[in-house]
Amino acid sequence: MRSHKPVKLASSILIAISLALSFSCKPRGLSPSPAPIAASSAAPETAVPTDAELIFSEGNLFPAYGADVLEKYDEIVLEFPKGNPYDESGEHPLAAKLLLPKGWTVTNGMFEGIGYYPIEEFVSYCIAARPGNDVMSVFNENGECVGAVGLVATTSEYPGIDQAFASVSSGNGSFRFFDESESKKVNSGANGEAYTGLAHYTQKLAVPDERLNLSLPVFIAYDSEFFVGLVTEFADGAVTDEQLTEIAESVRFARLSK
């Protein structure tokens, strides 16, 4: 039976990630946002190697999607070789399998530049920039950065989407906050919970009493067997509400055997 070191929930959350779009974000009264960056030269990590095997828990298998779904989505596998760092029984590699829109890819590492944000100040609040490993960036079929994804690890319990997207602020008037009352619980695997919501970003502008505000679609899919969650943030306009729900509901964690 797995044992875990008792740590405070706030410090037990480990987030590594990267995701979303800036060209569709055009705040009122401001110039259009810079175009999103192109994909990096790293090979897209869209599947586990052929010598790897995903071992799903009984009753928590990845859904067998029909042709109608697979016309719109690709099945993507993300590897987390270090698994849950709080697991005292040892290092057990994990993988997360999920749906992403057709032609989208995921690469290791934080996106460069401002990615999908309209201003540089927001980049430091991206979930990808929080402490942790396994930083990944999401690119659409055109090679544009449209999201960030990473792992949340805890000792024993679901951290809550508000914890995953904890409020942060800086002295220059920019900050991020999450309103848990806006989150929505969606279907998930037998071992988990999944929620969608919005992460809000705001930046004080040079004009008195004016701010740049941005709200980005996010989700967390948590697995209560491995005590890990997939935390994802998309660019403004990158996915519809329906797509956000379908992607969040598709996430399943598995042991990664090589």
C-alpha cells in the first residue's frame, strides 16, 4: 500500500505545463495581439514509443471512440517518466492519454517568447512557469502555440482546480485569479474527477483606471489512484466550450511500462 509524506496541500502541488493562443485575443481599445509563435524544431511528442505499454486500471480504460469522434480528434499520449514525486514506493513512470483536435501536437518544454499571451507580463503567470518538471507546449495544425499542459502531483487528495490555478500577483499591477464558482464538473474516468473553468489575467495599463483583461479556458483531470492531475490552459479562442469538455472528459492516466 502506497504511503506519502505529509505535506501542506499548497506546497504539495507540483505543476508543470504550457498552453494557448494570442492572435485571437484582441482586448477592447488595444492593438491586435502579436501572432503566436511557430512550433519548435523538437519532434512532436504525439505518442509513446513502440517499446512502451500503457497499463490502465481495471474500470478506467481509455474510451473506445468511434469514427465520428476520431474525425475531429487525435488520440495523444503524454509521458511523465518521473511519475508522482511524492510516491515513496519509488519512481513509477506514468502516462496520460487524451483527445486533442485533429493535427495538434505536443512538445516538451515551455514555449518561447510570449506564446499565446498578448503581453509579456502574463507569461510569468502561465501554469507552465510554476515549479515542476514535465513542461509541455501544445501547437495547433498550423504550428501555432495554443496551450500549455503539465502535471499536478499531490500526496493523497484532489487539490481543487482553484489550487491548480492559484491566484498570483506582482508589484507591476498584473495578476491571475481563478473563480471556483465558475468551474464545472464534467464526466471523468472511474478513478478521477475533471473540471473545466476559466483562468483570468489582468494587467494595469498606463492609462489611469484601465486594465487589459484576459480569460483563458482551462481544465484539470485528476486521478485518485496515482494522485496526479493533468492541468491544461488553452489560448483565447483556441477551443470551444464543447471541445474543452470533450478533451477534459477523455483524460485517463496509466502506468508506463517500457
